[in-house]
Amino acid sequence: MIVHHTVSGAQDAPVLVLSNSLGSTLAMWDPQADALAERFRLIRYDTRGHGASPVPPGPYSIDDVGADLIALLDHLGVEGAHVAGLSLGGMTGMWLGIRAPERLGRLVLLCTSGRLGPPETWSERAATVRAQGTEAVADAGVRRWLTEAFIARRPDTAARLRDMIASIPDEGYAACCAVIERMDLTSRLGEIGAPTLVIAGAQDPATPPEHAERIVAGIPGARLEVLDPGAHLVNVEQPQAVTRLILEHMEA
């Protein structure tokens, strides 16, 4: 299975893959895409069950979404790539660093976790989505993604992101909840050898900075940046800072 994807930037430039959060499409990276495509062959994709990607029968595991990324790299003829991933996308990046380290250059992990419990949070959310649709979790999702001050200042952006969550196929969203419900990478973080930057949002209610601190403690040589203000989609709230940090890390 090949997930839906876009490629921009020069064909001969270093490859950078952007991987998305639960409930989003590749459009979540719009604030960074133009600037990053000036320096990289930029690959963005919709996680399985999201956007224009297929919705295979679930539940899914972190091995499934990780294998999708490898299949996409193979499909595009890419032997190795840098990866920046947010939330579920960051989990995918960590998986790649553990399971296929030869495919990974540098790694940026945004607002993510090596283990994000409790498991019942995810099974209950999946049950809600299967019963009522992604529309039922869209408002709460935006409140996790953005600080209240940003929502008040940019209601247009908040509304667009709410519509993004509500557009995700119900079964795709629910099946991806199972990825997070069952995922635990904490004991294997020390196997990640890729130079790693971890970015957290100071006001992130989904993956507070202590999750980032645990990742930094586990990955040898990893570095932490906490952006304030910033909730879960810190790349939307702090677009220039996130773009700068990604570029600095990738080109170090």
C-alpha cells in the first residue's frame, strides 16, 4: 500500500519527510512547506486512514504506520531521508530510527511521546469516533492543538483545523487510535543513533514537555527546545520558530 503523498523541491536535494499527527492531513505542514522545499526534496504524506490515503481494515500498529513510510521511500526510490514528525508522526520517526536506522538521517520530534497512556483514553476515543464520527472529537481536538489565546486571535485557522479533523475517515481515525494505545518505544529509545532534536510546546495538554524530556533522556545526544506559547500543533502556533529549528538541525 502506498499512502497519498506530495513531493516538492529539487530532485537532487537531500530528502526530508514530514509526518503528521493523528487527525490531520499533510496540509498541517503548510506553514513550513515552502521554506523547507527551498532546501530539501520535501515529501509530505497522509498517514493511512487519513486524508486521501487508503483506509485498510484496522486496528493498526506502530509497525504498520512505520512500514508505510518505508514503502513510500521505496516507491520514490529514496534510500535514506531526514524525518520530522509531530505526535503520531514523531512516533513513526522514532520507530524508523529503531527498526530501520540505515534509512534515517537526522530526526526532529515535535510534541510526541515514547508512550502515551493511559490506553483506555485511546480505546474510548476510538469508540466515540466509531459511534459518532470524527465530528464528535473535532472541537476538543482543536483545543488540544492550539492555545486559547491563539484560537481567539486566529479563529480562521482554528476553524480550518477543526474541519480537518472532522474530514478524517471515522474508521481511519479510530484504527490509528489503536497505534497510540498499544505503542511503547520507551525501552528502545537508546537504539536511536540519528542526531535528534525534540521540540515541545510549553502549553501542550496532549504531550506536555515532560514527555519530551523523557525522550531526550533516552536518545543519546538528543537536544530539547521548548516553545512558549505553544500547544500540540506547535508548528502552526510558532511557524517561524519551528521552521528555523528544523533547518538549523538538518543543516548542522
